[in-house]
Amino acid sequence: MKKLLLAVSLLSGLTFGNTITAKACDKSCTMGGHYIGVLPQIQKNFIGVRFNTRQYTFTQTHTHVHEGMVHEHQEVTKESYNTYEVWGRFYPAKRIQAFVFVPYIFNIQTQNTAALSQQGLGDITLLANYAVLNYSSFNSSNLKQTLLIGGGVKLPTGVYKAHNTAEIVAPSLLPGTGSVDYLVNGSYTLRYKKVGVNTDFTYRINSESRNGYQFGNRYNGSANIFYWYEAGKLAILPSTGLYFEKANPDSFNDDTHTQMGGEGLFANVGLSFYYKSVALGGTIQKSMGQHHQATHVTENNSRPSLYFSVMF
């Protein structure tokens, strides 16, 4: 147990010990990708549920002149993007793993005392990976590694409407994008005895929706170190690392939209528990910077996530 506590302390210190400036997105943020993280027991199927939330605070300063005097006032907008998701991993063939993500979305934007929310089924994503390398099943070896390369498609199953009563809703607040999008992804894991490193990336190519709006292409990647600790039938997996995401500008009818995209760098700390066929864990991502402009500040708040899954 002392080794586990030492590992957790070291991993957390490595991640949160430094601060780096990063560009965040403009108001009505469209960033956020599929973060999978460290997934051990790679040879097993699983099905589970997970929750994650992304929150942003936009502070805009307005200046006006009244009776020769310059006045300033601030307008604060908060946006919260929440996803409740059923997801699973399956092996249709020995070297092929498939992921399914079925999200339910609840997004809300508040400005002063007014609130606008959107909720409903999100866009279903299907991914398939091919195991180029898979030495994780050889328990007699101290060194294990896995390399997965693949891709997938995001289907326009989510709720997608441009208006909420008399108000026009920002596309980023809608549960769906109204477009068929394509993904390319990869993952590499290297483990020596109880310590390992995991890296992954996803690149999403977005197409145009039926009303002419197109989200900019985006990519995200992460690098984590982890420690595998066993105590009888219970296994504990602390991890930490960095997560980066970037979104290109959106467009409407082929013209660049005022949503100019952005990028963000986050520190990860995760902790998972495995008992027999059950897994329970969570991750928190802490922003390592915020975006300043002459008239407004965009702040990325911390992003927590939780999951529960059953392996079979």
C-alpha cells in the first residue's frame, strides 16, 4: 500500500506541478473529443456507463460613453456540456476491437439570470481498431505492449434543430451536429511490470449539416503514465498525464464562422478500481491556461468524469 500511495503522490505532482498558458475557444465552445484514457484488460469485452462534463466561463467587458463619462460593465456567460453515455468494447475478431458510444446530452447556457438548455439523444459513434501489436496477453513477460490503429464514423442520430421558440440556438449547444463525421484514431500502450505509459490520438473530419453549418475539423491526444497495483482480487490503477485538443474554425455556407475554434491543454489525474469483472473509476482534467483578448476572457473549468463497467 505504501508503494501505491507513493505512486499516486508522484503522478499527481508530475501533472499539477506546472502551469502552461493555452488558447481556449471563443464564446459557445465546440471543443471536446472522445477521451478514452488508460484501459487495461484489453483482451476483454465490456459494457458500461459514464458521465463527463465540460464547463466554460466567458467574461466580456463592454465600454460605453454616457454624458462624457466612460463606463464599463461585465457580462458573464457560463456554458455546461454534460454527457451521459452508454459505451462498450467488443471483439468481433481476434485482432479487431470495436467501440460503441451512445450519448445522452444535456447542455445549458446561463447569462445573468437567463438560462437556455438543450437535451436529448446525441450522435452515436462507432469505432473499430486493428491490433498491429498485441503482447499484453503474455503474462510470463515483464514487458507488454499494444499498438492499435483504426477509425470510425459519427452518425447524425442526435437532436438537431436550429431554433428554440423564438431564439436561435448556438450549434454547439445542440445534442447533435446534423452531419456524418469520420474519425481516425490510434493508441499505444507500453508496460514494464507494474508501470506503464499510454498514448492515444483521435482526428475527426466533420462534414456539413443539412442547414449549411460545418464544425471545424478537430483532433485530440493524450499521454499518461500509470501504475498497476494488486491487493488480492482488487486491482487499483492510478494514472496521470496530459490531454491536448484543438478545434479548427467552424463555417456556415462555406464562410468562416465567428466561432474561431481554439485549443486547450489539460492535466489528467485518474483512479480506477477493478474487482473481478467490475470496474469503477474517474478522471479529472484541470485546465493549464485560459484565453485573454482585449474585450473578453475565456476560462476552461475543470472537467470531471466517472464510469462504471462490467467485463465479460
